[in-house]
Amino acid sequence: MNENIMKRNELLAQKVIKGLESRNMTGYYAPTAKDALAKALELIPEGSLIAMGGAMSAHEIGLVDAIKNGNYRFIDRDATDDKRAAMLASYDADYFLSSANAMTNDGVIVNIDGNSNRVSAIAQGPKHVLFIVGMNKICDDIDGAMKRARNVAAPINAQRFGLTTPCTKTGACFNCKSPDTICCQFLITRYSRHQDRIHVILVGENLGF
């Protein structure tokens, strides 16, 4: 990545981290995916019970493979026929891995979900939530973050899942009520009441959607 972009990302990340701190959340900056993986594994003790929602960014930095191949207890909902049981077990995890559809530059996290297991676990349940967030997802304000979540992340995810929502054909949100819609629940995380629960690794690379 261009050196000037990397410098800009680092400076912006420091602003986001201060915003997170003001919201009782903890932020870190990792210049590269490799650095982000090292920081994530530093934060998660071996032997931890780990679950996750849909988080392409966690896959992209190699964290999911490292968890599966390491000394951890991983709740892999894709490897079981009883997905409901896996989702329910996730609420008692030590660490829940996630990404964000968008974030504001003062530390507000925005997510949209279809099945809602991801946003519900972010809001309540797991002892810790660890976000992996590329700097491409940082927006100026909540309005911008919502627009990004609905018009960038949602259409791409709907296309990825092979759904038949209007956004898969146009690339833009239609505020639809399609049976296939993945925009069922909107979660805005603006503050954490629980000290040391929410951690965010900001990555100086483009990750996820």
C-alpha cells in the first residue's frame, strides 16, 4: 500500500482509538494483516472458548485458521448440523470474533445482520468481543457509517450468499422487505458498560466489505 495512505491510516486510527477509549472500549492499531494476527493472538489466551459470526476480516488476516489449528476450543457452526445449538453455545464464549460493517472516526461501531446471531452476541453474552476492522470501513459519522453498511457491505454480502434481494442486482440498498433480506437487525454500539469486554484491532489495510 502507498506510504502516504499508510501514514494517513495510522493517524486516523489514533483518533478512532481515542474515541473507543471514551466509550469504554479498547482499540489497537496494526499496520498490516500480519501485525493484526499477532495482536489478536496476544489478546486471546490459549484454551479460550472462541466463537464467531460472519467476519471475513478475521479470515483474511489468518486468525480463523490460527484458532482452528491452535490450542483453543472453537465453536465451528459451519462444521455442525445443529447450527442453532452452536449459535446458542456462542453466547457463553470467552471470545467472540467479529468485524464491523462500518465505524465512525470517533469510535461508534455499526453492524447489520440477517440471522441476528452476530449482533446479539456483540450486544450481550460472550465475555469478550474482538473486532477486526480494516481502515477502509472508517466513516465520518453515523449517517455515513449507516450508508456504508447498507450500500457497500450489505449488497456485497447478499451477492456472496447468492440471495435475490434488489441490491444484488443494483449494488444499492432499496430498503427492501424481501424474504432474502439480510438487513433485519441494525446494531449501533456507542458505549460498553463492561470494562475490558470490547476490543477493536484497526488494520491499516483494506479488509472485508
